[in-house]
Amino acid sequence: MRSVQSLVLALLATAPCFQSLCLADTVEICNATASANGNTFSIPCTPFNVPPPFASITATDGALYVNLLDYADGYVSTSVPGAEVSFSLDWEASASGEFEVSGGSGDGELVLTGGSESYSNGFQELSGDFLSNFLPDPRPYAFGPSVIDVPFTFGVPFDLYMHAIITGEGGGPPYFVYWDAALHWDLNSTEILDSNANPVAGASISSVSVPEPSTIAMALLMLAALATQLWLRNTSRKKL
């Protein structure tokens, strides 16, 4: 019995955790066709030499780093004379995490500084959407530095998330169309302030660890085994 209890406690105490993100996801979908002489056929979407959509919210060495790059840059074309091309695309990048600020008491503000960028160029206009519980839409701040204040309470975990979406569809002659659009944030925390806007010496931010699902499942199985053994022991005592 003691060996089972010890194993369960050891699993819970040494469970590996996610140290930065509880959610990070990207979507990169593009479909295109060409039509000529009454025939329609699929053609590839060709990206330019740019990084794929990317998003992260991480706490490292006591500071918070926020990076988002939802960058749709590419084209569709065909060599068939007189063809019309059409396309639809969906580029998405999202990230979220749970964090905690230590080193003080009461309420405070986390100061994030950095840059943002937003644009849409090319023969085809794309549309975008941006959702976040701590960042404004980057479009009013395009090509300029930004200072963001994030409220928090010392010692109380809080969630941060962001989700950028670039979508579009279009086409027509000529038989080459391209697009170029971006929603971009690049920030890091520079100060941790108290409720009076004074810097808090020694304060830092860290991610809140979340047990991996596999570890939780294993612990639950061990707890179930422990409960079964206890039930069997009680049953045998009653029979005696």
C-alpha cells in the first residue's frame, strides 16, 4: 500500500510541465484554380521566401517576450494563354499562456515595449482580424513603436492570448496575381510597476507550469489503483 502511495506522490511531484505556452497554433491554407477554354484546373499557391505564420508568448529570465508574425506573401500563376486565376487563403497565428508576477504585493502593471506592423499590398487586397486580451489591434500602430501596459495582481496567475487572421480571395486576368500582407507584434517587458507606477526592484514574471496530459492520466490511473486496493482491504475486513 505504501509503495502505491509513494509512487503516486512521486509522479505528481516530478511531473514535467509546459514552461511557456499552453497554446500555440498556426494555419497556412491556400487554394487556387485557373480557367481557360472552358476548363478549370488546380494550380499551386507559391509563397515568396518568407517565414511561415508564427506566434509565441514566453517568460524567460524574469521577462515576458511576445512575438507574432502572421505574414501572407505569395502568388498564383499559370502559363496557359488567356487563363483566369482565382485563389482563397487563410493564414492564422495564435498563442496563449498563463503567467504570474512575483516580487511585490497588490496590483501592478507590466510595461511592454516594442514594435508593430500591419499592411496589405499586391494586386489583391486581403482582410485581417486580430483578437487579444492584452494587445490592441496592430493596425493603428503600423510601422511605429508601441508601449503597452498590462495590469496584474502580484502572485495571482493571469492569462494572455493573441490571435491574428489574414484571409482573402480574388483573381481574374492577367494570369498572375500576388498578395502581400502582414500583422506583426514584437514586444518585451521592460518594467514592472506597482499601483503607484513606481518600478518594483527584483520583481519578475514567470510562466505557470501545467502538467502534461500524459502525466495527469498516469497519476489518475495510479490513484484509481490505490482506491481499488483500499476498497478491497475494507471489503476483506468486513468479511472477517
